Amino acid sequence: MARPPSPGQTAPDFSLPSTQGLITLSERCKEHSVLLVFYPGDGTPVCTKQLCDYRDHLGAFEDLGVDVLGINPQGLASHRKFAEKHELSFPLLADEDKEVCRTYGALNLMGMAKRALVLVGTDQKVRYSRVDLPIFHRSASELEEVIEGLA
């Protein structure tokens, strides 16, 4: 089973459809650092809490020069419904073939998405990576501290 890329490694590039159109990591990194937020499922209690927390702190992430992208294997219809219900203004990417999740070590042995975070810098190098147990997640405030500490 793949592990997330380690800090200092080049983040594998990808293009995926999202709630805001096609997104290519290398293109996104030209403008800002990118926080890849791999999460198990749209509408699940912990994922909803996590992504709404990130939504509520999106201005702080933007002030740090970081774009937030949510990723899991669910399709765009599910992502759109989830994003609309919770007013998520950042893109949710559909990795339906699970290839990006697999490449970033965000799949468990049963092929389900794991909760993982990967911060990719404007040079497309991994700055931070972490995989959490499904019932836990890093709060936006904790991530802000981590990102500030990397600067």
C-alpha cells in the first residue's frame, strides 16, 4: 500500500474533475501552495465537521497563500450536493478511479479513502503530510500553526 509522499519529495501531478471544473495540481501550484485534504466521505459526521471547519477558516488559509482542495473517490453529483448543503466554497475533486488517493497513500486495505493531508508548495514539493485515523482530523487552527511554522 502506498504511503503519502514525504516532505521534500515532488508531489505527483494529477488532473481531476471538481465542483469548480478540471483541476491540475501543477497549474494550481503556480499560484499558491495547495493543501490536499483527502477525506472518507461526503456527508459523514467527521468529514462534515472537518470540511466545515476548513470552510470557516478559509480566509486564514488564503492569508497564508494556501488553496484548499478536498478529494475522495465519490462522484461530482455527491460532491456538489455536499458542497451546496454546507456552503463549501473550495473545490471538491472526484477521484472515482481512486488513482490519486492510491498515489498519495490515502486508501486503506479495503480500498476506502483515508483521512490524509498533504501540503504542496509552489515548487510542487511536499511540505507536510499526515494520515489520521478516520475519527480524528487536524483542526484548521492546528494546520494554520503547522503552515506558519514551515514558513
